[in-house]
Amino acid sequence: MVTTVLLSIALAAAFGVALAWLAAQPTVAAPIASASKPEQVADLVAAGNLTLMADEVELLSTASEVN
């Protein structure tokens, strides 16, 4: 299960995963993103369709904790 989850996360663009993770946070109303190159726009739009599963959000939240 974890391998499958990590693989699916790895296949998505990193910024898309970051936006989806931010959107899943209860204290974030709306993540803000921008593109600096025209070719990034399509990836950015596609990122809006990415929804992380609860276990994916938990894994990413744990990984992002500052120790």
C-alpha cells in the first residue's frame, strides 16, 4: 500500500503535490501558485485536479514536520 501511494505521488509533478497538500490543510483557504514559463501553465492547471488521499496527506505532513 505505501509503495503504491508513494509511486502515485512520485508520478505527479512536485508542485502539484505541494498544492494539493496545501489545499488539504484546514488552515489554508486557497493555495496560491504561479507560472514563470508558459509550459508550466498546463501542469499548474492539471495540478488543480489532483486530490490526495488521507494517507497521502498524512505521509506528507509527517515528512514536512520540523524537528
